[in-house]
Amino acid sequence: MSYWQKINPTGAIADFRAVFRDAGPKRWPVALVAASITFGIFSIMAAESWKQPRPLPKVTYIKSWPLDRTDEETRAFIAANQKEKDAREAAIEAYEKEGRELWATLGKASGMDVDKIKREAEAERAREKAAQKAKADAILNKQAEEAKPVAE
């Protein structure tokens, strides 16, 4: 038996007609106001666009590298960038450590085995770090092999 065979709107229509007749002399103005408000809301919703235009990519061109830059200047630039990167990573690590401590406190209050969870999380982080290092080493080894002169 289909879902639509169970539905019969004649009872709902009959109830609406009975209530509309008993509404009194102001039923038509109230019905018109309600219909106009409903129509207005739906027309406003239909006119709005829910799609936003795609943001254009931000392109950054390197303009600060003079052609006559020395090797020492290049090394100093790389060292400064590495210090900034290390500082950012240290700040992120401190933020994550504070979050882990808060979760550990919550876990202890909840009766969880926080030490076991901490060991498992540290082991997972160590595995991820080792995988990243292995991937970087593989890339460096591949580049080193490609840079070797081929014996003829």
C-alpha cells in the first residue's frame, strides 16, 4: 500500500471551511493580510541569492630579492625565516599543550584513565613525526640521487 493512498485531504479541507465560516465578519481582511505577509516573505526569500562569488586568489610576488644579493644575505634571510617559523611552531605547541592539559583535567574529573590516553596520543604524535621525517628524507635522497652526475 502506497503512502499517498493513506492520505485524504478532504477532512482537512472540511475542517478549514468550518473554521473559516465561524471566524466572523473580519475573516476576509485577516486572510488577505496573512496571505500578503506570506507572499511578501516568500518573494523576498526568492529574490535573495544564497551563492557568494568565489574569492579571487591572492597572489604574492617576491619583489624583495635583488639580483646582486650575496650568499651571506641569503643565509641570513633563511635563518631569520627559520627563527620566525620556529617561534610560530613553539607558540602552536604551547597552545596545544595547554589544551591537552585542560582535557586531561576534564578527563581526570570524569574518571577516565588519562595517563593511558596520554601515552597513546604521544605514541601517535611520534609515529606521525617519524612518518613526516621519513617522507622528507625520501624526498631529499631522491633529489640527491638526481643531482649526482651520471657516469658514462
